[in-house]
Amino acid sequence: MNKTLCTLILALLSLAFGSPDSATAQGLFTLFEKPKIGVNLDQPPEYGLEVSRIAFGPTEGGPCADEIVSGLVEDLIQRGIDVLDREHLNSILQEHNLVMSGMVDESTAIELGRILGATTLIFVNVQRCVDDQTRRHEDKKTKDGTRRKYFAVTETHLKGSVRVVDLETARIFSAKTLEESGRAEESSYEGLPEFPSKYAIHDLVIHQGIFEINKLLFPWTEVLNMPVFNDKACGLKDTYRLMKVGDFSGAEEMARANLGRCNSKDKIKARAHYNLGVALMAQGSYNEAQNLFNQSFRLQPSGKAMQRAVTDSRRAIEVAEAMRLYRMRGGQMAPQHPGSPFEDPGSIAATPGAASVEERLRKLERLRESGLITEKEYQGKRQEILADL
């Protein structure tokens, strides 16, 4: 069932019972969306530096800037990077009668690198860091008449910048803007609901800022949530089931066999080519995947999934080449520590095969306890994970 038909159903429900709220509408659309498979795409760091020892310059922006630096230090230590703490840094600078500031020129950078023995210097500046909680209400038409719905909203907004100096080459990178926001809301028809946790949203935004800085210095993994077709025709449902549990090589083998036997109309053939392309994308075979997506697009030019896949595969080829060049220069994939705060809550159920059911359930439980997902979202994701058993 497509979204046009879903929209018609919503219109009929509206005539019969009043306008459904946004959650109901979204739930109906989600029900008829194509299932998705998470495909990992390894990205090189933006700056491509060889980082072995890092020092932090003075921060500006109060507690939020300090939180970002503290989180970065913790991440760097877990990655095995040597960090020169600020107390030790100030002691060394005093010995050499130097004063650290955000204004570092090339000659100063070389001198600092020689004295500190560090390869990278980082300055963090936060101009705005605001936690806000507000209430609002909306009058909703329901089958029982007009009812007032109350909302409690928690938001955090962060705006700042980070400057990175390569002390080995004296290269000074332009300031990189950090602009992150987080929002959560609770709603109720029965009086005023409690506010979502201010601390949980604040921590999430700080971690988002830390993640953006990490992306400048270290490789990271992007997750492409690619739609997959699960029609019964041409064995599409069977290949989807294998991809759902992370058996991409098995899905590839089955998809190739099914494609050779597929005598359906062009629309189904397009989907068969597409599903095989997704299985190959998940295994890093981007060039062959792109050829299959191109064939799929020629068979069904109006297919939005096909159009997007052609673009995604082209970008994956470019990123893989950039990653290859980065490794040739001596760059290594830094290990990702478990329980990373940068995981998308939705990806826990969207990327099966990446972790055991037990691990995914534990991650989901942590998200609920921290207030980042509601009880309803928790129960829904939990059922998805248990279904993989």
C-alpha cells in the first residue's frame, strides 16, 4: 500500500472520527513504509592528520566548553591517543615563558610543537549553550469531540566553534562551526505531563558536538538506512529475511539465483536488481552495486529508492577511494569503544546483524533509562529486536 492510499485512509478516518493526531498519522505511514537495512560506510577524517598526541588550548564558553573538552579527552584516551592535560601544558608553557591563546601563527605553532611534543592543538569555543523547557497545548478533534492536548518540551541548543592546529606542519585549519540541537516532548490529554529529562537532552547535544570534532580527526562510520523490497515475487522476501539477520553473503547468493529465474514485469525485475545491489553495498562491493542500481533505475525510472541508491552508490565509491588514500598515508581505523553515545537510537533495531540480540536489548534499555526514548518507543523497538530471534 503506497502513501497516496494511506493519505486516503487518513481522510476517511478524519470524516468518520475527526482528525487523527500526528502520532497516529505517522504510525500509519510507518506501517506501510518499506523495511530498511543499515549499510555501514566508513568515512575518512576530514583533516586527514596523523594524530598521536593532542594538547588543548584555553577554552571559552564556560561549563559547556569544559564538558566538550572533558568528553574529548575521555574519547581520546579510549582510542589510545596521548593527551597533554591542561595543568601539565600550563606548567611547560611557564617554563618557556610562553602564553597560550587562540591566536596561533605558523612560527608559534612550530615552536609549540617542538616544546610540547604534541602533534595537534585544539581550541574549543562555545558562544551559546541553552537548556529550555516550555509548555504548550493544542485542541484536537477526536471521535469524542474536541479535546485539549498538553505538551511539555525540553530543548538544548549549542553553538560554538573548534580550531585545530597541526603542530608538525604548522598548518592552521579554519574554525569549524559547531551547531547542535536536541529536543524531546511528552504529551497528555489528562493534565500537564512531566518534562523530559533536561540532563539527558543536554548530554546528548554535548555528545553530538564531541562527535563532530572527532570526525575532523578520526575515521568514522556513517549508516545508510536503505529501503529493501520484500515482495513474494522473484524471492525478494527471502533475500530480505537474510539481510535482516545480517547474512549479506547469503542474501547475495540467493538474490543472484532468483534474478536469473525472475520472469516478472519490469517493476519486479527492477526490485530484484535493487535488492542484490543492497546486499553488495553492505559487503563493500560498491562498483557492482552501482551497476545493479543503474539497471534497476532503467527498468523503473520513477522509483525513488532506485534514484537514491544510484546517488548513494556513487558517493560510496568516492568515499571508499578517499579512505584507501587515507590508509595509504598511514592512517588507521581508530577503535570504536562500546556503548558509544553517538549511536542513532533508531539504528539499534534498524541494523540487525551488527550486534547480538542481548547487546541490542541492553543498548535499548540504556536509552529508555536516560529518557531519550519513550516507553512506547522502547516497547516497539524491543519487539523488533526479539523478532530477529
